[in-house]
Amino acid sequence: MLSSTLASQPTKRRRLSETESDSSSEPSSSSDDESSGNGSESGAHALMKSMLSTAQESALFENKEPAVKLSFDTAPTRISKRTPTLSSRTVPISSETTFTSLGVKSVLVASLEAMSIRKPTPVQVGCVPPLLAGRDCIGNAKTGSGKTMAFALPILQKLSEDPYGIFALVLTPTRYTHLVQYVELDSHGPRELAFQISEQFVVLGGPLNLKTAVIVGGMDMMEQALELGRRPHVVVATPGRLVDHMNSNGDEWSLSRLKFLVLDEADRLLTDTFATELATILSKTPKERQTCLFTATWTPAVENLANATPQPGKQKPFVHRMTESVETVGTLKQHYLLVPSHVREPYLFYALCNPPESIANMRVAQPEPQKPVRKSKGGNKAFKPPKIDDDAIQQPPPTIIFVSRPRTAAYITKLLQTLGVRAAALHSRLKQRERLNSLNLFRSRVVAVLVSTDVGARGLDIADVALVVNWDFPSAPEEYTHRVGRTARAGRNGMAISFVTERDEEKVHKVEERIGTALTELSLPEDKVLEGLNAVSTAKRIANMELHDSEFGKREEIHAKKATKRTKE
């Protein structure tokens, strides 16, 4: 069905194509890609050394596809390479399953109720009891399923019995560019995830007077060193920055009494990219610690850990795996919109201003944002776009637009702002403070649209997102599921709209194969779309002029060229 539709695509959209000039579209630049390289699975050696017997370690990393699933109660069974299976121990969930019945203390249950969380999710039901019992744990569940709470609750409960610092360390990945050896163009995304994990710990651990520290790149090293010196109970860190502090640390702090080590997004941490840092960190932690791995993607490295023989005297880790074979929820409606790449803007604007009925009722009344005063550069007068009253535009329901490059994120944000849609950007060219501000504006509904690169696709816990738009169709099915996983969470309705061009057919088929369902075409009335064409064309020119005047990404491009030159030398 999609193949025949794509074949007729040039004539289908000819009317709009002929009225739009390609020259005003957002320009492309390969240097702005925000993709991360895929390291091999052998980076998990460091973790293996601390969890497994030496005899088993060498056999696990011959880059073979895992084929045997861990089972505590039955003989090993064959599993599909792609289809998620039942958990190692299936814990029944009934209407009577509560946090109290899982063994969570009343003080933490009260904190959960204050957050309107009263019923545990499957991953929490599966992982909280074994973690409270002192076992290592591997948790596999889809995004938005409460993985953070699954390890935060046991950590806080154990901490309340014997409070000291540093009690728990949570590691989250960074992204390294695969293009240039010396330049970290896309290392910022998971920082927001680190702050979010810390925030959940703080909210849950309020009655315990919990102290946390977030140790990530892009922040002041001296301030972070002082925080670590105060020995916080919980440290949330990216591996590279934590190792930097370990190398410069005296005796102000240590990990020698660490009780919990958590690897969040373990599928990415267990790669060669982080092997050296993980080995350094693990060498400073006690063998008696509890180790927890949580991931939305089940990879061979995670499988190897689940199947491996543990060290003498240690139990195998408890393994919780997602039970669904479909990686997107049933309440999510998934559509594609077939338009030429250079005329996507008017369709985007129309779709935002005229959302389908199923999500239109999720619109919220945003408070009036404070509009910053733009200062001119180099003594030149700042360009002033035509003033559009954003109160005259009915704001869309909470929407995240995913793009592949920082420049595109900046371009779409300026385009929508010019059209009166309240939007904020989230990408790696922004400073840390600016990224956190964008998230806060979106969470508080001051802005209705967040335009994000894939740095925002993993782990960010933003409630009540009604619509996800894939401006650029993701190249990997995993990225698609992570993106659309931002909406239709916790049983709520949601919609995903993906712009598709004639070049995306193979990508669409791979996604459909992965999720086990076909995307349905979304038809928009072309005559209505054309009504906003003049305004959109003007906004496109303004957005491109502002990006050009601001020399967006110029400094990073210079650094990348210098680094490339050094590698050739």
C-alpha cells in the first residue's frame, strides 16, 4: 500500500510543490548530524569482571548472537532474536497489588501518593521485591513504564535503614560523535535525563533529607567537586565526567562503600564507547554492591549478562523482560504524511493548528510567556520580524517535534515562533541552562511545542504529551519507538505523525515490521493547507535569515574541521 502511494507521490502534491520554492527551505548540513555510533558489545567486559566467574567471561564475548533465555524455574528455552519475551519470573498484577504489598515502607508510599502514583507498573512489580531482597537485577521495559521508580524505591528504602554517602551511583550514557575523534558534538542530551533522575530521587526522598549530586559534562568542575566532597547519598553521573573527577580526586570522597550501582540505558553503556570508563569506575566499587541494569532495548550484551554464571556465592541476577511483542502501546495512533521534503512546513503548521479530535481536547491554556528582548550583534540593528499575536493562534496540544539536526531544530522553532506558535528548542548547540529552561517551559505549558533532536527521545519523563511529529523519519526502528514513546503514556491517548518522502519507503517498512502494525496515511485538506502558504513562506525566509545572521553552528564547524585536520596529520 505504501509502495503504490509513494509511486504516485510526485503528482499527488504537485499543486503545492509548484507554488513553493525549494530555495527558502531549511538548508542541510551534514556536519550537524546528531547520531551516535554503535560500539560493539565487547565493552561489557568491565561489568562482567565484577559480576561473573572468570571461567565464563571469555566465552561470552565472541560476538555471537545469544539464543538462550535465562529462566529460574524451568529449563532454558529458545527465544526469537527480535521478539521480547516473558520475564524470568512473572509477577501477577492484580487490583490488590500495591506498593505496600511489594514491601515499600509507608514513608515512601506517602511520597508516591503525593505524586498521585498509587499503583505500581509491571516493571516495578517485577523489580522492587528482588532489589529489596538484595539481588542484582536486569530490568527490560518500554519507555514510560516507570523504570526509574523501580530502582529508586529500593535504593531509598535501604538508605533509610543505614544512611551514608556515597550510597548509590546511577550512570547514564553520553553520546559521542562518530565523525570526529576529538570533538564531542552530541554529548549533551542525556544530561537532561541525569537531572530528571535526580529530580525523581529528590521528590521521593524528601522525608529522608536526601542529598543528590548530578555529575555531567558542561557544568562547572569545581562546583561538582565540592558537591562530591559533601558526600551526597545518591550520585547521578555520566561515565566520562565521573572518571575525570576520580582522576583528580584526593581523599575527599570515594566509592568504596557504594551499596547500589545502576546502569540506566544499559544497552548503550555496555558498548566499547564506555568500556574504559566503566572499568575505571567498577575498579573503585566494592564487590558486595548490588548492580542494577535497566534498558528499553534488549541487546546481546544484556542477554549475555542475564545468561552468565555468577561469581561463587552470588545468585544470578533477577531478570524482568517486557511481555509485549509490540513496542508501541495500543492507545497510540500512528500515521504518516506523504509530502515532498521541501514543502513540509505548511503541512506542519496546519496539523498543529488543526489537531485531530482525539487529541484536540488535550489543549491547555498556557500562561503568557515573557518574550526576551533580542540584542543586536556587532552594532547592527536586529532584524524585526512582523509581529504576530500568538493569542490569535489557538495553540496546539502538547507536542514534541523530532528532527535529526540541531540546525533544523533551531529553524523549526524560529519558524513556529514567527507564525505565533509558542515553541522551544532542545538540542546540543544550546547551553545547559538553555536546555533545562526549554524543558521547564514545555513542562509548565508556557510553550505548547518542544522541537528536539534525538537527545530528547530517551528517558525524558514529560507527562501528557499529546502529539509526536517526526519531521525527519528516523533511520533506525529503535529510534522511532523511542521517539513515539513520549506520547500515549500510562494508558493515555496519543498520536504520532511522521513526514515521509519517496526516500523513506525502506525505513517505514522496517518500522512497521518492528512494531507489528502498519502506519496509516493521514490526509490533510490541501486547499486548507494552501490558505496558510503565504504566511508560512514569509516565516521560512525570516527563520533562515535569523539563522544566517546568528552564524548558527559556525564555531562547532570550525572545531570539527580543525579536529579532522589533526586526525589526517
